[in-house]
Amino acid sequence: MSRLVPISPLSLLIAFSFVLVGPASARDRHVITFRSRNLYPESFKWDPSSQHFVVGSFLLGSLHSVSDAGVVETLIDDPQLPRNVSIRGVAVDSSRGRLLAVVHAADPFPSFDALAAYDLRSRRRLFLARLPDDASDRLVANDVAVDPSGNAFVTNSAGNFVWKVDTDGNPSIFSKSPVFLGHTSREELAPKCGLNGIAYARNGYLLAVQSNTGKVFKVDSGDGTARLVLVPKDLVGADGIVVRRDGAAVIVSRHTAWLLKSENGWAEAVVYDELALDVDKFSMAVAVRGDSVYALYGHIGEVLQGNSNSNSNLGREEFSIEEIEWEKESQGDVVWAFVLLGFGMIYFLYWRFQMGRLVSGMNKKRA
């Protein structure tokens, strides 16, 4: 009959250190590769109710789901939308079960800029809101964010202003703050390169980025007033933006992902970390899934670089959604693991000391 060998606290401590430190230093980055001919997704969001990503097609003007296994299914292919539109921005309004999509038709096709809303379960269209024109500006509807009341905010990248669409689908020009034009000349604000990504932060305000200047703006979701967020560097080329659960913001461009943190309600922010992205894959969007952040590699450059006149010849099938991991935060996880391990070692030494005193006391009594 085998005899059980007692496990010492030191052995347990060593085993615990492998369990604790191992995942922090060796977890694989989550990558989803999916295939769909000519999909060219520009925008995406995570749908927690269905546990899949929703992507909007730049080339096909449709909305699709992408599972963790890379399975692609068509969610929305609205026949009432004009031909040759792009889905530029996507938002999931989980509390109301809605999917919002920014629809834009680019030259040489007739101008069309709208926000479409669909029921996530039935996929029935709830409204199609044509975004109002402004006589002084061209329209390029781009990204969308939703506040807790269900109001949607859409950026105009050509006119550098923000639309608002209420829950009933009524659109209006919401914010034409001079702050959006106050950091460069009008000539330098080239069409399609102005206000781009937008995200609802907290406490009644939005964060928006401007691609050509690399500026970040804080916009009041109640009255539309805007102010420049003071950042040590310009994030030139900034495109998509999301806000994490902890309040930090992640911004992506074609070439870089930036992690921004603020301690004073986004009056100022620091670039806590940055990461080089694969330029050839052309990332233009970022999404939050739980505590993780993902970048979308949609290869839009193949469409933009003169190939849009021969869409039938593009033919790409493979795209990807890839988790973003920050080196500084990963190092912090490992450091924290060793801090906990240090506390465990102190506890072990204290236990040994107490056991030594106990044994010594027992020996004295026997003597």
C-alpha cells in the first residue's frame, strides 16, 4: 500500500507561482482569420448577445457576422439601399437590441449619406435616416457612436462636424464646433480626412479623432460643445477609436495603435503605450470585447488604390480580426504576479518561524 507524501507549503507556493506567472507571460494572442470574397470590411463591433463580431463591408454595402471560428454569415443585405454604397461605421446598441450602420456612397456615384438601424434579432430595418446637408460642406459620413439614451452620433469627415440621430431616426447637425477647424488651415483639411472615429466615453461626453491633424476632441453629448484634448503628440492618421471598461481609449491608424489614458476627465491624456500594426493589412477600425481590444485588418487599401474601378477583379478572400496586446500592461501583469509571489514567500517564512517556535516549545516541555 502506497503511503501519502505530505505536501509542504513551499511546494504549494512553487506550484502556485507557475500557475500565476505562466498565463501572464505565455497567453497566446487571439487571432480570427475569416474568408469571404470581396468583403473588404472597414468597420466592426462586438455583439455580446450573439457572441460574434459584426463587420460592415466597404465594397458590398452589407453587414456580416464573424464567429471565433472564422465563420462568416450575412446579417443584413438591404435591397432598398442604393447600389455601390459602403458601410463606413457600425455600432451595436445592446440595451435596445439594435444594429446601427453608417451608409455612404462615394464619387462617381450619386451622393448618399445615411444612418440605418436594424433589429438585431429579426434583422428588420427600423429606420433609414438621410443625414442633412450643409450648404458649405461636402458630406462623407464615417463612424458612429451611441450614448446610453440611444442617441447616435455620426462624424462627417469632409465637413468636420457631427450629426445626431435620435431613437426615432430623426437626424440633425449636432456639433459644428470651431474647435474642429482651429488647429490647421481650411486648405489642409482635405476631404475625407477630417473627423473620423468617435466613441461614447462616460459622464455625458464623446471622444472623436481627426485623421489629418491627429487631434483628439472631447464632445459634450448634450449640447455639442467641444474642446481639444491635450495629448503630447499628434496621432496623425488616427481612424478608429474605442473606450475600454477602465476608461482608457485605444486609437488605431493604418500603421499604429495608441493606448491613451487620462486622469482628469480627458482634459489631458498621455500616450501610455503604442504598437506598430501591419501596414499592408490596412487597419481602420478597433473594437472592445469584454476586457480585450481587437483591430480589424480589412485590406481596404486594395480598393482605395485605384482598384475600385475594377471591383470584379479584386478577388481577396482572407481578412482577420486580431487582439491588441500592450507590452507595458503585459509587463505589469508579470510584475504584479511576482509581487503576489513575494507576499506568498513572506507568508511561508512567517509560517516556518511560527512552526519553529511551536516545535521548540514542545521540546522544552518534554525536557
